[in-house]
Amino acid sequence: MPARARSAWTKTLGQLLLILALAVVVGLLVGQPWPVLTAAALGVVAWHYWKLRGVLLRLTARQRLDPPTGDGIWNELDRLLHRGQQEMRSRKRRLVAMLRAYRAAAAALPDAIVVVERNSQRVQWFNEAATPLLGLRYPRDIGAALGERLQPLPISRWLAAGRNAEPLMDTPSPANSDLRLSLRLIPYSDELWMLVARDVSKLMRLEQMRRDFVANVSHELRTPLTVVHGYLDMLDPADQPEWAPMLAEMQRQSQRMTQLVEDLLTLSRLEAQDTVVDESVAMAPMLATLKREAEALSHQRHTIVIEDQAALDLWGSTKELHSAFSNLVGNAVRYTPAGGSITIGFRRDDDGGALLSVRDSGYGIPAAHLPRITERFYRVSTSRSRESGGTGLGLSIVKHVLNLHQARLEIESEVGRGSMFSCHFGAERVHPRDQSHEQAMPPSYAVGK
Ligand SMILES: Nc1ncnc2c1ncn2[C@@H]1O[C@H](COP(=O)(O)OP(=O)(O)OP(=O)(O)O)[C@@H](O)[C@H]1O
Ligand SMILES: [Mg+2]
């Protein structure tokens, strides 16, 4: 007990004992000790009751009161309660101010923020930006079902995925069809989720401009390159033997540039596509063609093996898939020294889909490069890639083609031991092999990218 409370307690006890002693003395003097003692005891109880009432009145008073003065147990109790009350009030004030500041910050954000109750998927709160971006209005939409409010966006299905919900990167705004939004779901407690919608219209326009620019420049470069290429082909090194090495280098470089332009055009075309034609892709002739191409590139420097164990065919674009697979095979040949082996495998995947893998016993890729390897123009060892004439667009094309087929690329590699590039196709992309297709390659197959 603090010293001040202890002294108040001792003082009150002293007063009580004094009163009782006085009552006994007075009672003995008047010859009626018990009635006087009883009257004194009742007086003490009444006094304490009166003091308790005072404390209760002060505690429940609406207006702010000054701290009590005086001593004694009741004043001390009153003072302690008053102090606790003051502390609680100031804590509450601080909390309210903090909450207001958070709300003001969230309200001022340019992104739309909507707090959604997880089970009912109903709106609990949203900031100002949710009105122009998502069309939510206050107070009408507080408590509304979010899926219904944001129609035609497939929000309910998306919310149902919860923590696994992938961000929706480019979605039209339900409030304004000119706006493009990126939506992200952040589960921040067991009961509440936060939906964040960002206006990415400008970013999308810039991205479109970049794509158009690359496509147009590549297209414009095609004709002059064809002309240069044509004239170079007409020049005979035998006419000017001292120019022969320069001529050969010019031809090599112009071929490389032509390949680069073709790759950029392929990437632009793939980027502009949302879906691919859904034809049956006969895998037996596809694997046979890949083997022929690998052999042509390898000039018998490698052992090339096909392991076809799936008895499945794919749904998708034969041309695009061939382009992706032959990029992987081309890489395996390029980045495997003579004497190495390359295995092209096709088998069933555990999830009911299929897996096409290209395994080589080549140089391998250091782990640090793997996360960036599918970026445009990204090459691991520039000297080796330059030697092989690569531009660093091949795997980018592979990734785009696989994305269009909802497939994914996995890369395993060990420096000095080799690499394995695996393309995983989902169950919806495969069907039992149609034996009638196992003939020659369809004419749409083009060798190269
Ligand atoms: N099988 C492989 N073994 C080792 N390194 C590889 C393999 N495949 C790709 N790489 C590395 O990844 C880089 C990127 O490959 P990518 O196919 O995108 O470009 P590239 O082969 O250099 O050029 P191109 O556009 O002509 O394909 C390559 O430069 C190479 O360093
Ligand atoms: Mg390549």
C-alpha cells in the first residue's frame, strides 16, 4: 500500500477507535454504556455511508470535477479514483486522435481501400477513393455485399480464394470503363480483409505505347535489313579476297539482327494475344521434329534422345508451342559442349497434366541468375552467349507462349552438370493421344523461332 493511503487508513482507524472510546467513557459517565456505544457506532456507519455517497456522486458526475482535497480514507479513495478516471480519459482521447489520424490517412490515399467482413463478404468501411474507382457510395454501401456492388467483376469467386487470391492486375473499373484497375486482397485479421484497388490506366497506356513502339520499330527495321542482307548475299568474296573476312562478319551480324527483329516481332505478337487457338497438338510428330532440329543444330556433336512416355496430346497452338519447345532444345544444344547429351522427355504429370522437359548435360546456370533468366535480353555469360549468337529473347518467348497456355516453366540447373527446363501443362490442356496423328509434321511447323 502506498504511504499516503496507509497514513489515511491509520488516521481513519484512529478516529474510529477514539470515537468508540469516547462513547464508552460518556456511556459510563451517564450510566448507559450500551445505548451510547450503539448510537456512536450508528453515527460512524451513517458518516461512512454519507462519504460513500459523495464518492459515488463524484464518480458518476457528467461535468469535470477538481481533484478532492483533505485527508482520510474516503478522500484518499476519491483521489485515487479521480486519478484513474483522468488517466483513462486521456488514454481514450489519445486513442481517438490516433484512430482519426489513421482514418484520415487511409481516406487521403489515392488507392481505393475497402474493408470487407470475411465470412459475409460485406463492406465494413471504405475510403474516399473507393467512390471514383469502384463506385461505392457512403452510407448506401456500408454493409452491402461487395460481389454485388462491384459487378460485373468476378469478385465473389476471387474473394472465395481468400489468402490464395492472385492479384487481378488489369481489370476494368465497374464505375468508369476508361479506368483500368489492379486489385489486391490483403487478409489482415481472421475476420477482416482489405481490398486495395489501384488505378493503373496510365501504366497500362505506357505499357501499350512501349509494345507499339517495339513492334513498329521492329517492323520498320525489317525492310532495310532485308535489303542489306540481299546485297551482302550478292557480293562474292572471291572477287575481293582481302574483304572476305569482313564480308563474312557483316553477313553474320546482319543475320543476327534479322533474328533479333524477328524475335521482337514474335514477342510483340505474343504480348498482344490473350488467348491461343485451341487445336489438338500432336506430340509424337512434334517430338520427332524437335529431335531433327536438335540434330541439325548439333552436327552430331551431341547424343540426342527422345523419351515419349505420356501417350497424351496437348490442346493449344501447334505453331507457338513448337516455337517454345524448339527454343529450349536450341538452348540445350548451344549451351552443352560437344560430347554431351540432350534428352527431350514428355510424360504425365502427377496432377493429371503433362510435362515436357529438355534436359542437357551442359554448362549449367548459376542459381543467382535463375530468377531473371526469362527476362528479355537477359544472358548469363555474355561472352558465351555472344559466341553462340544469342540475343536473350528465347526464354522470354518460351515464358509468353507457356503463359498463353496457362502452363508454367520450371528450371533446375547445376553449374558444370547441366540444366533441365520443364513445361508443366494442366489437366485441362491434355487429352489422350490420337494415334491417327502419328505421321509427318503438319506444314504449319516452321523451323526456328
Ligand atoms: N540449357 C541451358 N544451359 C545453360 N545456360 C542456358 C541454357 N538455356 C539458357 N541458358 C542461359 O540463359 C540465357 C538466356 O537464354 P535465352 O534463350 O533467353 O537467350 P539466348 O539463348 O542467349 O538467345 P536467343 O534469343 O537466341 O535464344 C542464355 O544466354 C544462357 O546464358
Ligand atoms: Mg536461346
